[in-house]
Amino acid sequence: MTIDLTKEILDSKGKIATQKYSKIIEEEGVEKEVLETQSVTVGRIIADCVLYEIADSKKVSEEEHINRYRIFEMVRDGVQEFSEEDIKFIKSLVITRCMPLWAGQVLRILNTK
């Protein structure tokens, strides 16, 4: 299945949702932390979900860790073709990780064939 990883997610007012993140830059030989903003996309949400820290109470197999990292690499590299098994796994993570506003949009996209 093909997924447009660049599809932007909307906020509750129908505008493109954004996230702030810190970035370290070097300026005149001195490292400095700056705050930047980026739009929230399907790809960023998927990457966040597969890399999200797993609760201590959940036992995760080596295979699942490898699968999560494999999906992250696909998203990072811009691969947009995912197997049905990948989609099913991504959906399960989105459901447990994302707030309904974002999860609903991502799930709608993942359910479109």
C-alpha cells in the first residue's frame, strides 16, 4: 500500500498542525540550542510511534524492536510502499500513542486503499 508520508495533519481549527523541537547549532565555534517549528506529517507521526519508548510493563520481543526500527528506516528514507502487515502494526501503534485528533486523520489515510 502506498502512503503519502508528507501529508500534513490538521489541528482542531483546520490549520496545519505544528510541533516545536530543539536543535543544536554551532555558531562561531559555540554550540547553541535553538527552538524550531515543523509541520506534523503522517511520516513524522509514524516515526514517532515506532520509536516511542515502550512501557516497562510491556514485554517486547527482539523481533518487534527490529520491526519498529525497520519501519522507522523506511519512513526516514521516504519509502512509501508498506505491506499490509506493516499497516496493521502501524495502526496498532497509532491507536495507542496518538491523541484522537491526529490518530483519526492518520487512520483514515491508512484505511484508504
